[in-house]
Amino acid sequence: MVRRILIEAALAAAAAALLGLGANAARPSGSLPFIARQPYTLVVPCPVQGGQATALAPGDPLVAQADTALVDARSHSDFDSWHLPHARNIPFDYLESVSQAHVAELLSTGAARVVVYGDGQDPDSGHELAKELAGKGVRGVFFVEGGAPALGAGRP
């Protein structure tokens, strides 16, 4: 009984493969290649409507000034393991826009500037969040080059 089911499944898979190969060969615009002729273009991060954000060196005095609103763009778990004092966590998501509530919260702080730091990767989540915040009307937005690792995250 089991042997018969396995044989029928193998025959169905072979028939489907042959049907797929035949359909591919019969395409009017030519067959699809089994192996890509050139590297695929990655579309993540998704393009967002963003503004301009200025880069800051990790040791720039603006990062530590009292009238600076600090934003950590990393995940909640990364934020919980290390963050700058007084930083708020707004995790950046490449597929979902930052909420209006977060934008309103930043606008209500009365801070002279907003400094965002992220994961320091390429692309940096801090840089991407900073551009998105600037595009949503937040003024004086900066991002820290190198992100949290440049600021000391992960160091003993």
C-alpha cells in the first residue's frame, strides 16, 4: 500500500516536472533560464519618502547635549541590551513606515535636534530612520555614522 502511494507520487511529480519544462520551452518570449545570467537585483530596503539627515561622528558633542533627542533605531532586544542614556527606542522596519505617534512624540519633546543611531550595518537602520523622520516633518535630524557599535555597544 505505502509502496503504491510512493510510486504514484513519484509519477505525479515527474509528470508535473515534464509539464513545467514543456510550458517553459513553449513560451513565446523564450524559455526562462534555470540559472540566472546575471545577479538578481535586491529591492530591500524598500524606497521610502525621505528627507535629508546629516551624518555625525560618534564623538560629536551634539550627541551628548541635553537639548538633543536621542533615538535608537535598533530592535527592542538590542535596545534592552545596550543604549545611550535618555535614548528612546523607535525600531526601524524596512517594510513598514514609522508611526505618526512616534513622529508626534518626537515633535512634542521640544528638542533642538534629533540624533538617531542604528545598527551600523550597510544600510544603517539609523540613517534610514533619520531620513524617514526628516521626510515626515521632523527638523534638525542627524544620524551617527557607524551606529551603536561606533558609540560603544558591545564593548565591556
